[in-house]
Amino acid sequence: MRAAVIREGGEKFEISNVTIDEPMEQEVLVDVRAPGLCHSDTTVAKMGMGVGMPIVLGHEIAGVAAVGSAVSRVSVGDHVVAAAVQPCGQRRARPKGSLWACPNPDTLNRDPSAVPRLHDESGSIGQLQGLGGFAEQALIHANRLVAIDPAMPFEQASLIGCAVATGGGAVFNVAKVEPGQSVAVFGCGRVDLNAIQTAVPAGATRIIGADIQPDKLELARKFGATDIIDSSQVNVVEAIGELTESDGVHHAFVTVGPGRGRVGSQGPRSRRHRVPHRQHVTGRRADPPHFSRREPAPAVPAGGVARFIGLLPRHPSVRGPLPQRVTSALTTWCPGPSSSTRSTMPTKRWRAAASPAA
């Protein structure tokens, strides 16, 4: 099959012929019909981020399944989406009700001694987050997949596993927005728009979107914002105060910020103390001892994929051969070392989840 392979961080994607293995007992072979493009994919492509190379990126996937002998979650011919988290399925291995916090996600990858899922003449090829959607097919553990209504367009469905589940999960799983409450969303990009649109079925009566780009503010309106604020023109805090009669909002969501950051942690006896990166991206937090019995709160939720199916408004399909359209999208969205061709893909629809049909 063909796949868009990144050989080293900072290099261009290479459209390569890659051998994909047959599914083992708990694996599913997915014919990829639509891969979503996430900013984390472009970050790995440009900087490496410590990910083993070569690798096939892409963790927003929608396709049709062919299954291994022991798979019961999905059936042959199902339309499926892939989740950006991979719970091992062992309930005692994670906090109660916290699939996203599974400490053993690597158990769903193949043992290093087994035949690799992907390989070519140079050796094995990795899959970002065990998925590798920038290819014609993907070999994935069944725990990562959810069957969807076959009437849902693949281009729409592919965004559910990360962008929709992140923005929507912040509304449903973390904030638990209730009917009649108010919401402010700072930034109206890809994840934020999904927070806005899921605040609507959650019952929020005032949904405020703030951004500095007029086109994104217009999208926020279409996705359900009751009020929009151009933060390049007015003071956002004062504007929200005016809209809410100085009461503020019940919940605020922020996904904007600098491209890089630093997380600090005070070590024992003031010594330097390293906190594994995974503890931050799964939302775990280090509390003082008298709070040690509290369950960690999911700061970056990505579970409950099925509940968001059907929330995305329909949008014009993104067409083109796989995996060439991946490199096309990268050229327009993130021009630089990782791009190689001129894009014909409507990038705003990728960046902003899915834009409603006109």
C-alpha cells in the first residue's frame, strides 16, 4: 500500500510503498477513507518530538473495517472512527471512570519481537499513537475503534477521534456544562469550535466566542455562538462583563497559547524532579499530600467518542487520492520543511473541524 512516511523530523513526507501485516487476534485492518490533519501531526513532522522514526503520522481516521479472529467490538464492513487514546481495557489499571488515564496504552501495540505492523525494505515503520492514518490502510487494536452510522460522511467522522472529542469532551466530561449555564471560548479554531457546538446540545444559553480573526468569529456564529468578541478591538474581560451583567460565565475554555511551553514541578527537598510528559497530556496533577485521595481531573479529555457522532454539521467533502492529499494539506496549513506540494484542500475546513454547508 501507499503511505505518507516521515523519515526524520523536519524532513518532507515521502509517499512510499509500505507492507502492512495481516491483523492479529485483537487487531482490525481499516481501509482509510478520510484522515484528519491535526496540529500534533505537523509538530511531529517538523520537530520529531522524540517519536521513533520512520513513522506514519495521522491519528484522526475514518474507514471500513476487516477484523481479526478475536475481535467483537466491530464487524467486517463496519464504518469506524479511531480514538486518539488507547485504553488497555483493564479497569483496575486506571482511576474509576477514566479511560483517558490508562497507564498502559503501549500494551495495545505489538510486542517488539513480533512482526511489525508496517515495514518496508529499510525495516519497521511506526504508527503515531498506534494508528498511522496517513496511508491507504491502517492496522489498529480493536480497543481504539468505534463503529458509526454508515450514513455519516467519512470526512466528517474522521474528526471525531481527536478534535471533536477534545473540544466536546471539555464541555461534556470535564466542565459538565448544564442547561442554562454560560460558556466563554477563547480562540475559535479547530478544537474551540467543537467546544462551541457541543455547548449547544449541553444546554448552554449563552455561548461566547472570542478571537482576533473575523472569519473564525463568523464560523463561531455558525457553530452556535450566541455572542462573538473581536479581542483585537476590545478588552475581552470587559466585553464579557457587559454581556453577563458583570456576573462572568460559568465555564471558560482556552486552547490558544504559544507553540511551546514549560511545565515546572517542585521536587523533594528542592531537588530537580522530572515529571513524565505523559502525566501532563493525560491530565494528571500533582497535589499536596492531604489531597492525595482525590481522583485526578481530565484536563485533556479524549474519550466518549460515540456521544459526539452526529453533532458535526454536514460540510462539503474533501476529495483527492490518499495519501497525496495529506502533503497537499500540509503545504497550505503549515508551509515549511514537512511540505512538498501545493495544496488544493480547503484548509480552513480542516483547521476548524467541519464548516457547515452553505
